[in-house]
Amino acid sequence: MPEEIVQGMFDPENWTSFNGSGLVPGISGVQIVSKNETIEGTLFKVKNSDGSQHEEIITGYERDRSLTMKLHKFGFPLNCFADHFLEIWSFSRADQTTRFTRKFELHPKNLVGSVMLKMIAHFFENAVAEHSKTITSPNPAN
């Protein structure tokens, strides 16, 4: 199942099922700019439901263990206070069950950014939790 979850990121529907929460916009579209055979280095251009855009690039991948993506090149106003985010996916298997977790590191540009990112972290956490349920559900209701 870890490989299926990772391969699912190449399906635009899995991106647009990210609905956002509060101050965090959803995703309205994604363009896969480059897909590498090794998965690392794959670049995604993301359009958000509020009209902003950003890029995501896979910076690390260990099959069946972890995947790391860097979110950056944010649009206004996020680009004023956030440098980049790291998204870390971790997988573990026990018996026939796969455990999937997503963790984010939010990297501010400045002191104002530290405050702003703390404010949106709760909304971000809620949106990611809901999206994780959606993309790992055997029968997602889209």
C-alpha cells in the first residue's frame, strides 16, 4: 500500500481533493512539470482555490519508508512570511496494515512569519488530516 499512496500523487484528483481549512486554501489544480523515474526531483506546479500558486518538489524518497517534499515559491501573501515548508510522509507496516503519517515543517522568513505560521498551523493540520483520510480511503467519495 505505501507504493500505491505514493503513485496516487500522480493523479490530479488526489491533489484537488485537498479542500483546505480556514485560512488554508484548497487545491484547484496541479501540473506535473517533470516526473523522474526515481521519483526524486519530480516537480508539481499547484494552483490554490484562492488564486495563489506554489511549487512542490520531491526531495527524498525511500520506497515503502518515506517521502519528503519541499513546498516553495509561494504566491502573495504567503511569500511575504514563509520561505518554504517540508512535507514528510512516513510509512510503516504491521501484519497487513500500512500506517501512513504526514508531518510538516513550516519555515518562516522572519519574525512576523513565525507568528503568522503559528496562526495557520492549526488550520493546516486539520486540512492535512482530512486529506490524508481521503487519499488513503479504499473508496474515496469525490
